[in-house]
Amino acid sequence: MIKYFSALILFVMGFVYLASCSDPITVPKSIITPNTFLSVFSMPGDTVAPGKTVKKISWWGDSPAGIVVGFRISFDSLNWAYTTKNDSTFIFSIAGQDSLFKMWVASVDDKGNIDPTPASNLYPVVNSAPSMIFDPSVSLPDTIFPVATLKWIGTDPDGDITISKYWYSINDTLHFKPLPGMINIMTLTKDSGLVAGNTCVYMKAEDNARAFSNIVRMPQDSTKYFKVKNVTSKILLIKDMPVSEFSAAESYFGSVMDTIHYDVLDIKSNNGSLIPKIINPMFVETLKLFKIVMWIGNRNGGGFPENDPNLNLAQNSLPYFINSGGKVLWSSGFPNVSVVQGSLFNFAPIDSIKTTCTVQILLPGDSTYCVSDNTIPKLNTNFFIAGTKGFYPSPGVKTIYQLLPRTNCSNDTITIGIKNTVSNPNIVFMLMPIYYLNGNVNASKAFIRQTLITDFGYGSF
């Protein structure tokens, strides 16, 4: 006895279903009724060749007494749907590796006559296993904090919607955990099992017939891993200056933060290879592992765009970090870009960049800074700085540093530093690299400690 399994029918061509429990054989035999034909005709008891669970089936009818205007279709001869189409694509959902389905089609003519002997066929269905790969455009950096966003591509010859689950396991193929079949991206964290050390991720796809794809690995090379490193501080220093200035920046922060521990993320080395390909959520969630981000760039691009701070990355991540309660110290020269509006710094209260004056030269030892009150340490330079621009802050912010008028800007005071609020700020913005303002080491240390401890509350969380 042939056992028919229930079928999930997908009308790709868009059928209008009219549920009915009546058999189409409802007309007297004395009435001339239409005839119906299927694209693959079989004798009673015969079957067509086994095939995929996705099948395109065609049908047509002939009415000696009128015109065929539609068709009634059933997969159990009890429940019928109506369509005016002559074909459609169906997905037969099966519970095992193969199954058998039967289809009935009855023509309907313009006089309402229905074929009393519907055409029918048996369709044996053989399931095909799914396949999957990790999205080749989305690789992981070789070193990360415990946040990893993975993206993949899953396909199934029987229709991608037949993929019921994805399974992943970290570092082995023994502890797979399920994911819904309709997703193609996930973010792993410490709570997911990411721990410090060399790491890899395995995945496989499963379809609704419980067939599995091959197991795939990230990284694909079985000899390679990505390294997960622990978060050891509430402060993250993002090194966005040219690699040639790393030593100057490291010396500065090692000096002024001698009693404050911080983690480091280098986004400039190896052409930015440590920047995740997926900014949100992976990079955004990485920032959220910390309470304070110090994003530090250089003087300006110096004519080399690759030396500019990565404003695209900042624009697409810092607003989310700040909105989640994070606090930011931004310190970098203005990049060599033509955009001068404040939207370039969408994370800070900047109206626009000042274009009427550019300070061409600041010599080492320059201390021509004015501050808004005596609570702000007065800084001076320890390196030659060229091409300094100022900005117009948004209303309501607190100015902390300005450059006094000078020869080429004799009538202009240039704002280079602000806090977004007078008290309890969560943004301190400097349009100049802080590690170039270390002519007075004690003042530099006082500024950093005031920003991190007094303004941002480091030590209270």
C-alpha cells in the first residue's frame, strides 16, 4: 500500500486558493464535460521518474461544449484549490529521504462543467541534501576580542526554504547547537562560548528531511585559527594613527596613563586587517565591551589619505556605542577631505569645520592655548604640527581649548577642543592629536586623568 505523506505546496506563480471538501465529479454524465491533461501523463498505477522536491508541473484542458476557464487542483482528492494558470512550481515537503505524492487536476469550462475524471499522476520525490559555505567576503580578523560575527550562504536543490536549521560548534564537531534556518548571520560572544585562545567555528545545514550538508570551518584553512583575547580593562585605546607614529603614541599613553590600565585595538596595521568586515554588529558590539573609548589619530593626513583617521568606521560605530552609555575621547587632526560639515563627526556636537583660517605651523613648545577656566590643564606641543584647523561647536557645549590669534589668523581664535556638556560629559573632542601635546608631561597627565576619572567616572564602574 502506498503511503502518502502530507505536502507543503508553494505556488510560485501565485494561486488563489478556494478551499472545498467536495469531489469535482458533480455533474450528470449526460452533460458534455471537459477533459484534462497533465504535462507528464501516466497510466493508472504508473509513476513518473523520481525527482527533486521542487517540481514544475503543467496542465491543460479541452471542452467540447465550451471554453476551459480554470482548473481545480488537489493533492488528496478531498480538498481542492482553483486557479486559472496552466502551470506552477510546487515544493513537496517530505519527512525522510524520499516519498510519493499524487496530484489531481480537473478542468472547468465557461458553463461551469467540471471534468468528472480528473487527470492524475504519482510523483516520487527524492530529497537532496543542502550545502553551505561561509560568505567569502566576510572573513574574521586574525585577532579579536570575544565578539565574532559570522555570515554564511546556504542553498538546497529542493528550495532554500527547505533548510530547517543551521548548526554551529566552537573548536570541535561534537557540541553543535541549533540556529533557525531562515537566518544567515550570527554573532558569537563570551556567553556563546568564545574564550581566550586560538579558535575556529564549525557549521552545517540541515533540511526538513533531516539531511545534512558537509561541515564547513572558519577559518577555511584547517591549519589556521583566529585568536580571541580577553577584555582586561574598561578602557579601549583605538590606534588610528599611521604605523610610523605608533611608538610616539605608545610612549605618550604609557607615560600619562601609568596607573590606568587599558586595552588596545590597532586599526591601521596591515591595511586595517584587524577591522571586522561587518561593522554592525561585530565592531559595535566589540566597543560595547568597554565603558570608555579613546580614539586617537594623527596630525592630519599629510597628503596621504591612508594616514587619515577612519571616519567612516567611527561614523558607523561610535553613535551606537555612545547611545548605549559609552564615553568617547576623540583626538585627531582634521583629515584631508573636502567635506567640512559637522556631519563628518556625527558622534560629536560639531556644527562645521572652520575654513576661514588654518594654522600652518605649530612649533614644539608652543603654549599659545587659551582655556575656558583654570580647572583645565594648559597644554603645549612637543612636536612640529602643520595644517591645524578649528571648528564651530554646536550651542550648549563647553569649550576647553582654543588657539590664540597668530600671524595668518590674526583676527580669529580657533576652537580645537570641547566637552559636549559642562558637567558629566560623555564626549571630549579634540581636533588635534593628544600625543602631540605633551610638552608639559604633568599637564598632559592631568588632562587625561581629568577626562577619564573626573569627567567619565573611571573607577566608579
